[in-house]
Amino acid sequence: FGEFRVWRGDTPIGPKEWGGQKPRSLLKLLLTRPGHIFSRDAILEALWPSVLPESAERSLRVTVSLLRRALEPKLERGSDSRYILSKRPGYLFDRGSDCAIDAWKLEEHQKSAEAAWKAGELDEAIGECRAALDLARGEFLAEDPYADWAMEARQEWRERQLSVLSLLSECFAQKGRYTEAIEACEDALALEKYSEELHRRLMLYRYCSGEQGLALSAYRKYAKALEEQLNAVPSPQP
């Protein structure tokens, strides 16, 4: 999230050590889907979309070598990398390697929050949600705003943030902490402003907090936005 930075221990990897932008881009791509094997064709399409296949294949081999060397400067020629693994039909970043990645930590906190909520441990769920959201500082892959592969990954992680915020608002509401539930709901709406479910929750939380006037105002504002922007109306309450 935010600026893409990588450390070896306490030492950040400097620009010259990467050997160019492609090793960084390849690492970003592999990290978007933990443990997933990206085929060579998928990598070439993402990073070298307009290059002839034979030339792109050579570039990929060089890029993989540069990336492994950037992450492990002492890696001997021909030795296996601890991080960038070759596995048919392509490459992956080893999910079990000794490293810490903000996006992966967010995913772990999300799963823990969902498990705690299902078990009725609301305080634990709230803590896990907050820990997840603390990691989501800045846009996901902000340095790659227009790359197709980054845009797809960005949407997936935005949906994770939405899910965490939605769960957080529900946990607060179940504890009767409606002011905090409203705040979490509004944060979620900042990411997905046309979500009908979120707007209904916001209205419910405002009503339960004694803000009936604001609940009605929120409904009218949402209905107006739907009409003006999407030429639609809210669905009838079941």
C-alpha cells in the first residue's frame, strides 16, 4: 500500500540495486496473489505486452535473475532462491518464506476478524479489523495507476478493505457503539459511494443512535445521487 518499498533486514533496497523498473514490477505482480503461480504467458502479457514473444522471454529470464539478486545479493549462480520460485508453468513468490508483507498481513487480520466475529468475540474482531486497516495506508500499488494488472489487483484489495470496514461497522453496532459504527460505515462509503447495503446500514445506525432526522437526510441524499448519477432509484426495503 502506498509507496512500494522493500527492505533486506533493516536496509532498504536502493534504486541501483534493482537493475531497472522491470524487476520491481515483477515482484509487485507476484505479490498481488500470495502463493499463486503466474504463468510465463501471463507475466509477459502483463509486463511486456507489445514485445515479440522471443524477445520478451529473454527479458523475463534476465528480469527474474535481477530480481533474485536484488533480494538475495549473496545468492550463488545456479542456486535456488528462497523467494522467487520457478514452478511450471511460471513463477511465484513463496508464501512460506521468512518475510513480512503489508498486504498479506492485512489478509491475515481480516481472516482472524471474521473468525472472531463468528465466534461472538466482538472486541477481538474489532481489534483485528483495526489492525488490518492500519496497514491499508495509501492506494494499493499507487506507483502503477494505469497498468491493467495493477488495476485489477487494486480493485481486489479495495474490496478487502470494504469487507473489513463493513465488518467493523457491524461489530460496533452489535455492541451499541453507533457513533463508531457510523464512522466505519462512512469510511467504507468513501471507497464505494453507491453501495446500497452500506447506505442502508448508515441510515439504520443513525436511527438507532437517535439521529432520526439525519437518517432521513442520508436516505434523501443517497436517492438524489442515484437519480443524478445513475438514473436509478433505491430498491424497496424487503
